Amino acid sequence: MTFISRRDLLKAAAIVPFARGFQSGARPPVENLTATEMELLDAIVARLIPTDANGPGATEALAAHYIDHALGTALASSRPAYAAGLAALDRYARSSRGAPFTQLSATDQDSVLIDVETGAASGFTGSAAAFFAMVLSHTHQGTFGDPYYGGNANFVGWDLIAYPGVRTMVTATDQKSLESKALKPNHKSAYEYDFIKDNERGRGPASLGKRDHHGD
């Protein structure tokens, strides 16, 4: 069950920016998914990066809401794949485990997701494994990306992997603290720095020729 191994996940997690979304904070309304799809996606991401004794996970990071918003912007091309894949996953949960995915125990939810991850789940248009990989990738984005893009609410993803935050310069003392894991997190988005704001708004040199991008 590698996909729910927090230890392996935290070793592999990369902190990178993704396409612009809403600011994190209070739980936002559903924008692009249906209420039923959103409930199901929330349940899925909760198992991909679960909340446990180590700290909060994808639920607290608002990863599902990051995905929902992005499906109307940078990830819009993935909207049909989510509609088909979520419906197929729930049908498979009902046929193989006897209940909707959201009503299954955590153990049964994990076993369904393993079937999807390995391609053993039936009823998908295309590859079940490809759908799983897409959702997992977007869950990583919503949990560990810059909060500017709508996920990683309250910096819970960065705190989870002890990422100290964006810094425009690092002193020798900071470097030593970073190496000893004693550098205090600054809980600051990259977009709180003026020169990055200017680039995002099209005034800085890095914005020339810039196009929308995303991590899928």
C-alpha cells in the first residue's frame, strides 16, 4: 500500500508552485464538481494523505477544494476524466465491497484504491491506474503546493514535511539551522514577496512570454 505510506510520501514530496487558485482559509464552496463528486473526492484524498498521529493530511490542507477550483482553470481539461473516473470508482466500490465508497471502512476504502492504483478495478473508461495517478498527483499539489494556489491551507502540508517556507535569501546561520532541521517555518507564500507578485501580474521580467501552467 505504497500510496498511503506517509513515510515514503514525505521522503518523496516536492514543493513546487502550481496554477493560480483561491486563497486558502475557510472551507470554500464547491465550484466545478457536483456535491456528490466533491464528497467522494474528499473521501479519496483523505485516504491518499491521511490524518494521523503525525499530523493533519489532505483533508485539512483542502486538497479536494484545490482540485475542484483548478478544474475550472488550469486543470479544466481533466474535468471529464474526473466525472468518469469518480463515477467508475464508486460503482466499483458498490459492486466489489457492497456499499458506496464514502460509506466503507477505511480498510475497505484502501483496498478499493489499491485495486484502482494497480488497474485491477473494472468499469473504468480507459485505465483505472491512470485515473488514480492523476488524482494522486493533484492531491500532492493541493497538499504541498504554495497556499497561493488554494491548497496547503494554514501551511499544514509544509509543516507536515518540515518545509521552512520560501526565502529570498538564506544566511549561513539559516543554512546551519536548515541542516539541523531547527530553522523556524516562516509560513509565508512566495507571492507575499513583491518581486514575485510583479512577475505574476505581468510587470516583472519573468512574466514575459508566460503562459498558464499546471502540474498534471
